[in-house]
Amino acid sequence: MVMHLVKLCVGVSSIEELEASMARTAARRRAAGEPPVSVHVTRMTPAKRDEVENGGSLYWVIGGAIRCRSDIISLETVDGEDGVKRCAIVMSTEVIRTAAAPRRPFQGWRYLKPEDAPQDVAGPVEGGDDLPPDLRAKLLEIGAW
């Protein structure tokens, strides 16, 4: 069985900004002779590790809605600078856009069942990132975007 994760994309205001950040990370890693992947470190390790590593994705919440996802390659245990064990979510640097799915703010990550995950979309959703945040939030709330 597959299980996905969903996480707030803190400090990122658009899908394009996330794509640019992941591209920079991949370039730095490639230049250092490391695999060109994206790594996000979080405090807790998923208990459903096998399900997440079995084809799961990290769905990113940007601007109050799930807007895209990245395929998870592996979950690795790493030592934080404070000596505490943490979880490195190793992902593909490809950002796959999804249909917008509203999400309220939360801390950490949450599981997302495949049947609850928004569908992938072929390209940028017209007008989404140019809308004022209040209007975008209202459209999400009523399910019109």
C-alpha cells in the first residue's frame, strides 16, 4: 500500500518559487558530486515508512492549498546540529502540479491517503498565482478553484 505525506511549504509563495529552489539545490548537490535530489529535514519520522517509500509523494501546501507534489525517494535518519535524530525526506526535484485542495495551517506533516490526494494537472492553472491572496482563499473555500 502507498501512503503520501502533506506538508506546508513555509516561506514559499508560488509553485515557481518552489521549482526554482529545488533546481538550485539539485545544482549545488550535482556540483558537489552528490545525487541531484531535494532533501527536506523534519523532526518526526513517519511510522508508516514502508508505505511512504513504496511510491509515496510529498504534497506541498502553498497559499492555503495543496498545489503540487514531489515523489519521495527515501526517508533517511540524520543527526541534527543539536544531536537529535531527525528524518530527511529525500525527493525528486521534479515538481508535479496538482489540482488545488484547500488545507488549513498545521505543524509538521500529515499522512495523505491516495484516494484523498488531489489529481495531477498537466500544466500551470491559469490565473492561480496572480490572484490576490484573499480572492484565492475565498475561491478555495467555496470550491471554485
